Amino acid sequence: MTDSANNAPSRDDLKIWQQNLCKSPNAWEHMLKNLDPESYDLTCIQDPYLNPVNLANTSNLRSYWDVIYPSGHNSGTSCTQVIMLVNKHLSNNNWHIIPIKSLNVMAIELTGQFGKVRIYNTYNPCDSDHTLHFLKRHMSSEERSQCLTQGENRAEPHNIIWMGG
């Protein structure tokens, strides 16, 4: 079955590629060679490789993917730790960016027959649990909806704080 609006096969599932690239251009190129837009709907990247002007090298991605940066990208001296790639076969009417003031956390909300789901992409460095505290505060202040978190959590296990229920 095909979605006539964008000629993409229609599916009932959502496939996510998640990877920490360790800021490596080689890892970025390897990911690009293996990231099949026919198989994946969303990509959550931590520690992305960004070029000298602080952007992902995306010239070969633009035909299949929308590159999403955190809300504070390029607004200061800190490095962006997460980006998302949203497959263009997902209608722009069915997803939007959740504004979050962090370079370590970003999210989108998808809407469909399943209702709404928020997908968070997070990076938590090993020397801090700041990102997890931030995410807990953010999720506590937001409307309740289904949430999925993807990402890199390098905090010591005794430092992890997570919101239950």
C-alpha cells in the first residue's frame, strides 16, 4: 500500500535509528551510508559531527530528511549535543518541534491514528546528571502524553533521576 501524497509505503509502525557519533566525521559518513530512508522514519543522534560553521553536513540528506536542531542551536558558545533527522515521508502536518531550551535535549511530537507521542532525544554527559534533572522538570511541566526517550545517558547509575508513572 502506498501513500499517494508522497509515494512512501504506508506502515503502522515507527522505526527509529539512534546513535552516538562521538563527533566523528567517519561515524557520520558510515551512518549516512547505512541510514535507509525506506526503513527508518526518525533518527536521534547524540554527539553529532558538525562542520566548522556548526551545521551537519546534509547536502546528500535534504532529499529524504529534515534536519532538526535544538532550539538553542547557534545561540551561544556551547556545542549542540543532539540533532534529529525526520524522514520527509512523514507529513509536516503530523509532527512539530517541542521548544526546549537545552542543547542536550530536544523533542518532536507526532500525531496520528495512535494519538500523540513525544519523542525526546537526550545526551547526558558522564560527569553530570543535569540533563536528567532538566528533563524531569520539563516533563513534569508539560501536558501528559505518551513519551519515548532516546539517547545517551552516561551518568553513574546512582545519579540517575527519572520520573515514574
